[in-house]
Amino acid sequence: MKIDIAGDQDVNSIVSLVNSAYRGGGGPAGWTDETRILSGPRIRAPDVKSLIEEPSTTVLLGRMHNALVGCICVEIDQSICTISMLAIDPALQSSGWGRVLLEAAERYAVRIGAKMAKMTVIQQRGTLLAWYARRGYEPTGDIERFPYGDESVGIPLRDDLQFVVLQKTITGVGADRSE
């Protein structure tokens, strides 16, 4: 997998990839599919464009043979990075590419000064929480409310959604390896 940084020309491809990974899209559903708890798009083009244009945020892309197969968002605020929007093409999920892209994001964050990575995961996504735990992410004990009424994150199909906050110390996480 070749890792590079997203630009404006990648917006529509990222939207398609993320929505396919999280909401299906007519093709085979991957294990990150959220259609049992959320409907509607996971992300929209204006949101991706805003992420790409935000100076504190970098969207990393994973490509194979020039085709977009994964993405991840890294936002840096001093020594803490927030990781979000990890998505892998559903046909390639369970192939290890998610781990590769997550590790690339951690190395990138360390290179620009981050010491800690954090993220939020919907509490009802037990399989995903376990996947991140195997990568060293631990619950902080903090819970964040799900943004009901904000359709930019999807339309909830249940009324008990909330986010678990996870964190991981990333200093020394393969910072000397290159992508």
C-alpha cells in the first residue's frame, strides 16, 4: 500500500470509500458496516473538503495500483492527535490494510509532535472496540453523547447511541519506519 496525503481532487473518491465502508453501497458489506444502527451517508463531500482544507488536519490515503483502498484522518492539537474516518474498501477488509493505515497515521502524528492518540467509537460497536483494543487503544472512561439531530454523521436507528473515548500513547510507535 502506498500512503499519500489527500487533496481536493480526492474528495469524491473519499466520500465514496467511507460511505461504502460504513453504510454499504450496493456491494459486499465489510465488517465495519454500521447499517444496523445508522442509515444515510456517513460523510458528505463538503465535510471531506473541510477536513482537507483544515491546517491542523491531514487525511492520509492508502492506494494500491493507484486505486484508493483506504483513508484515515489525523487531527493534531499540540501533543494529542485525534484519529477518525478510518475506512478500508469492504472487499479488502480483514486483509490487514486497516492496521497498516492506522500505524501509518500514528507514525505521521509522532513525526509532527503527537505523543497521544485518541478517538471515539460508537459504544454499540463491540467488534470495532475490540479491534482497536488489540492495537493498544484503551477506554479513558469518558463517554460522549451521540449528535442526534446532526444528519451529517448519519441517521440513528436507535436512541441509545454514544461514543466511547479511546486513547493510546504513541511516542516510539515505529517513528523511524517509512511509509
